[in-house]
Amino acid sequence: MAKQDSFLRRCAPTFLGIGSMRCGSTWLYEVLKCHPDIRVSDRKEMHFFFMREMLQHDLDWYNAHFEPENGGEPKPVRGEISPVYARLKAWQVNRIAKLLPDLRIILTLRHPIERAWSQALLDLGYLNGGDVRRIRSIQFVRQVERARTRLSSDYCRAIQIWSKAFGRNALLIELFDQLQNNPQAYVDRILQHVGATTPWVLPEKFMKTKVHATNSLVGFKREIPEVVEWYIADRLLEPTERLNQLLEGRVSNWVDEMRTIRGKVRLSWRILKALNLALLSVPERLSYEVYHAALDARLWRRWQHFQRSYVSDYDHAGAN
């Protein structure tokens, strides 16, 4: 039997949670671990299709993370949650679709200002030993322009790339607000989408767990400064308006709130924005582009190897 045939028929994942970052992925991972039909990867955020893991490991290594824990038959629903997948490029997602065409995709979206602020707190808190109290507003503003933050906030891009590769029906789009307001209904929709048995009562401990306690991760409480809130609203309002059109009005409250915030502008904030875009954020942007150009070349060659070793063998086996 060809390698790819064995991979797909044995324990390959049947769903992926692709993000976005800071949208409750850890909570969802722990919930799905408890469902009797589901085998989630034995570590959260495999990142296999993102960068380094793919360069260091093969598909057999990836597949092993979905095998039954105590032997026996594989569970009918298997998957992983890696929020970085929402940042993948179209060519990468197309190759995932070639490899695993029947995947069900889960994408949870959070209010853009809340999500970007949560990510900035986490990233800068990590760099400062968890203490975010003395971090200046300009540092947060610069963090908003980092590629990892911008791509994680570009919801329309992720929806369009993954929908085109897998088909719109394969992609379930949920809102973080719904997780917070009615976690049982949120989980029910996800279970139905991935093909797990429903109804299934959400364990009580998950009803009481605070989703996304960023302050506990960084160690200190920090309210978003007005200038940072305005900056995020100013940068992400137009993309959020496009998202609202794409989702047929589901996030109109986000748009209204961001319009109000952007309207409270000061001249000093506009100057800060111009300075950040024209000068402060440029070195990081250029270094990101150079680094990822080299990385993409390596990933392309790795995918070509997978294409020859797995996909081509499977296509040939199917033809016979």
C-alpha cells in the first residue's frame, strides 16, 4: 500500500482549527479532548503545516499524533487546533487541500480591537517577563504593525483563502462573543460541523472557566490606552467593514464600535500613526519579508517532496 494511502486511511486528521490567535483555541482544545468521538493531537498547536515542524518532520510523524492512545481503532473524528494556520498563504493551503481534501475547518473570530490588544499583551509580556505595566504605548502601536499581528487580524484573507481551497461549506465561522455568551451552543455547532455525536453536554468545569484570561498569562492587568485603541480601530475598520459584508451583517456591532472609536481622534495620534508607518515599523516589515522569502523557498521544496512521496503515490494507487 502506498504511503499516502496508508496515511489517509488510518489516522489522518478530519478537521483543523485554524484560529484566529487569542480567540479561545486553548479552551476549545480542552473541550474537544473530552468528547468520546474525538481524538485531538496529543499536543495543542502542532503547527505542522506552518514552518519549522514541516521542515523537521514527515507526514508519518504528524499522523502518529492522531493514533489511538491505547491502541484499538482510531476515533471517527480527529484533528488539531493551530491558530497560526489562519496566517498561511494560499499556495500552502492549496497543498493541504490536495493532501487532505475532506477536512472540516473551524475559524473563530474575535472583536478586532480585543484580539489585537490581547496578542500585543501576550507578545510584549513574554518579552518583558510577564510585566506589561511599564510598556509604553508606542511599543504597543509598533506591535500592531508586526506581520504576525496584521495577518492574524486579517479575517477576510483567511476566509477567502481557506474557502477557495476547501469550499465554503467546509469552513465554519464562529464568533468569540458566542463562545462567551453561550458556550454550549458554540460547541454544539462545532461538533455538528466536524461530525461528532450530538447532543453532548459540555462538562461543567468549562462553563465556569474564564476564556482567555490574558492577565493571568502576562502576570499583570493593563487596560488598553486610548491611543492604542484608536490606532487599532483606525487600521482595522475598513477590513472589518469588508468582513461584515462577507458575513452578511454578523459583525455590524464591531463596525459601529470601531467607527465611534476612530472618530475620537487627536492630532498627536495622527502624527504617531504617520511616524510608525513611515519609519518605526519599516525594519521589522523588511526583515519579515526577507526571512519569509527564504523560508517559503524551503517550504516549497518540502511540499514538492511530499507531493512526490505521498500524493503522487496515492493518486497512482487510486488509479489502479
